Amino acid sequence: MRLQVKGKNVEISDAIRSYAEEKLGKLERQLADPTRVELELAVERNPSIADKIVAEATIWTKGPTLRAKERSTDMRASIDLLTDKLERQVTRYREKRRRRHREHEGHGVEGRARTATDEEGGPVIVKMKQFTMHPMSAEEAVLQLELVGHDFFVFRHEDTGEINVVYRRRDGGYGLIEPS
């Protein structure tokens, strides 16, 4: 595995470089094919952002390109969070390859619903949900959003009858998506 560590608005010390090599080196055991990994460490200069240290990595494999981005207040913590996220992605990638290999050998699971995007390597829908949409205002939708504990809530607007979405923003506020 070839690892390239770059810095943006920060000078990368040898200690940080070796720490990143050690952490991202764990991924090499899980990725059998020769890969190239690019790690970019950056410091945001925006004073309104609390988590200023950003670690972003791209892994090129024979299959998909894996990307992850994490931020925190410490360089090592950002690298740790990034490595955890990449390990989950690599595990999911390996499981998908294993599952396809078994299916090609004829040992696939019978009766499994397969979608066109599944065969192409895209995302797979694993859960479908139906619910009754009662007309409500955007303020009521925000209250429902808080009750269900999700990041977004789909509802029918009581004034227009259109489908709208309220979502939680990173800054703690809420956003509203309306069709045009």
C-alpha cells in the first residue's frame, strides 16, 4: 500500500506522518489488492468552526474508490475517527465481494431480492418503510422530527399539500426543503 500524506494550512510533522502510517497500515491487511491511499490533513481557518482539524482520505482499490472525512479538535483524534470509518467501509466492501463470489459459485441465498443497483455495485436498499402523512405545518414537523430522533422528517404541508422535508443542520438549526 502506498500512502501519501499531504497537509493543507498545516505542516505535517514526522510524528503525525508515522502515526497516520501506523493507523492506516491496519487497512492494508484487509485490502489484498495493491492500493494507493491519499491522506489530507487540514486546519480550517474559520473561527466559527469548533472542530478545526480535518482528516480526509481516499483509497483507490481494484473495485470502488473509498472516501472518508472526519473532523475534531485534535489531529490524532481526527485520524482515529477517519480510520474507524474507513475500516467499516472496507469491511462492507469485502463482505460485498465475498457475497458476490458465493453467488457466482452457485451458493447464493435463495429468494433474496436483488436489485439492478446491487449487481452494478451501487447502494442496496435494506429497509423500506411506509407511514401515513397527515398535513401539518413546518413547526409541527420539527416537533415530530425531535420526537422520532432522526436527522430529517418528510411531511405534507398543510397549506400547499406538497411533500416537504425538514432536516437538522450541523449548526443546530433546522432546514426546510420545498418542491419548486
